[in-house]
Amino acid sequence: MISYLIITYIIYLFLPTVGMHTEDMHEMYTIIFLTLCCISFYCGCRSVPIRKQYYFSKKSKFTLGNGTLAILISTFTIITFSYLGDMISSGVAQMSISMGDNYANMLENEMNFNSFWGQLYTLLSPFRVLLVTYCIVFFKSLTKFNFILLIGLLFSYLMLTISRGQFVGIGNVAVFISIPLLFKNWVEGNIGRFKKQILIIGVVFIALFIINQFARSESLGSDFASSYDNESVFFQIFGPKVGAGIIRLLSYFSHGYKGLNYSLQLPFEWTYGYGGSRALGGYMNQYFGLPTYFEATYPMRVLNAFGYDCQTSWPTAFAWWASDFSFPGVVVFMYFIGKLFCLVFRDACYYLDIVAISFLCELSILVFFMPMNNQAFQTRESLLITVFLFLAWIYRRKLRKI
């Protein structure tokens, strides 16, 4: 994770994006803050030693019969397709493989969409993650029928994402498949095969991302190649279109540091421990009548102070967390994230615990999106997955100590 943050920040510094680095930015603030975060995260990881001699010394005791699996997979697939049908009939989404057009349509028809199937889909989303994790880790025990059903479940989720033109869902699928694949191949003693699988997943993800960005730009009537310096080495080597696509990919993972830099220059305004999460703020307002404090968060105040829109551009997860904990508090928070990550990873290794592996997927998304957004807490679906798997992981740990 530390290397990932350093690499994404270096990429950000050298992005050939017009207007990315301006005189009102003080990069030293970001460098100092990120350094402290990396040190804190490292100390948290070091506080949880992982002994290699205990890797998979105990096998998972949690098993499901193929009949039960068939019922569960079919149920979640039906719920997902029913939710997709609701969105299409309401105009929020459309059945098309053109993610650019779908995204433009979603923006045009965006609303506070709510339906029975949508509520059920969101409420049961943690169990879907557990089910997919189980099927991948114990793939050899699946019947051909259940394998077909699993493909149908993954397809239904991808169609849900594609129909709205939101590429982030494809990234989530990649993570939720990659982590269980790691443990499956690790148990079987075939890490070499996993490296090939992750390479294929990575290449497909990059290709789809670039294609999606071109389609989205075309549907919104813009040319994102004009946003970049045409003297860039990427343009010279790959040409204007492919070069712009590669820069867009690099920018996707790194441009959030600009929002973070602006946030570091603003005074702290407390959002009462929940304002930095759009989903949690929505729940607090819906069920307890409390204000959301969303407009008081760092990313929202950046727009008024510097004109940088953090709703159309990333502000990093740090800026959202700092709204609730302050930036010094985020440094401390990083220690506990590092500690939690290693504790969950250790449980996944020692016990091949499906709950731990599923929770590790969500923690990986949290870490992966740090330079971009507060992904693990921003939507109601991701918030429920994170909180439920965290509580389930704690419960499983207590059971093992009894």
C-alpha cells in the first residue's frame, strides 16, 4: 500500500494535464501528510506479525451443499436482474453495452431512485460478496450447474454496472474476484497460475477502461484528448487517441491528490463523525432526522474556496475522512487500518476463513481507492458490505477463542 501511494503521487506530479498544477497549490503539505500516513500505516502493519509456518494450517470448516448453493446463487441473480429491470423501466439505466451512452443517460435521469428490489439488493449485498468468495475459493467443489449459475450471477452484476455506465463497479468485480483467486491458488500451491490470471484481469480492465472513457467522452460531446499536453511523451509514442487514453487511466488513479492538496489548505470544520460518508449521512438523516453535514466536508468546501469540483473529480479518501477526524486524526486512523488489514489477512491465511477473505476484498477496495475516493463508505451498498463483514469477522474471531 505504501508503494502504491508513493507511485500514484509521483504519477500525479508528472501528469501532463492542462491546469493540474497551479500556483495556489502547496505540494509540501501533501508530501508531509502522505509521509506521516505511510509511516502510521507501516507501524500498524508491523504490530501484527504473520508467521509463514501457520499459513493454511487449519482448513475452513464452513461448507455449503451444492443444492444450497444453487438456491442461493439463483436467488441473488433474480434479485439483481429484478433491480436492473426497475432501473431500466424508471429511466435511470438502459440496456446497452455502450457505457458512454449509458452514463450520459444516467446523468440526465439521475434521481433519488428507490424500489423494493433495490432495497433488497442493497440489504443483501454483503451475502452476495460472501457467496462469490466461497464459490471461487472452493471452485473445485462446484458442480457444472452451479458454475453456470455463478457466471450468471457475475453477469447480472456486470450488467447492472454497465447499464448505468459506471466503470467503478467493474473495478470492484475485479477485486472481488482477484482476492479469492489468490487464496484458491495459494492453497493449491500454484501462485504462478494466479500471476497469469491477475495479468489477464489487469489487461482486460485497462482495455475496457480506455474504451469506456472514449465512449463516455463522445456521448457527453467532449474530447478529453484536448485536456492534455499534446507535447507529452505519451502522445508522441502512442498517438493522440491511445496516448490520451493512457494518460486518462493514470490520471484516474492519481489526480485526487489535487483535491487533497486544496483540502489541506482549509480550516477544520467537524462533521460529527459521519458527514464524510455520503451513505452514512443519508442514513442519519433518514432515520434520526440529523443533518448530513455533507456541504461542510473538505471536498465540498474546496469548490467554494478554489473552484475545484470534487464531485466530478476525485478528492482522495483522506479528505473525506479528515472531515470527521481532522488530518492529524487521519494519520492515527491509518495506523488502525494497517493493523486491521493485517489482522484480517492473517485470519484469511491461518484459517481460510470465508468471512475474512470477503472482508479482505472490501478492505482492499478501501486501500485501492485511497488516492481516489472514500469508496468503502460512500454508497449504501458499500457501507453495508463494509460494516456487516467487519462485524461478522469480529464474531468469527470470538467464536474461535471460545
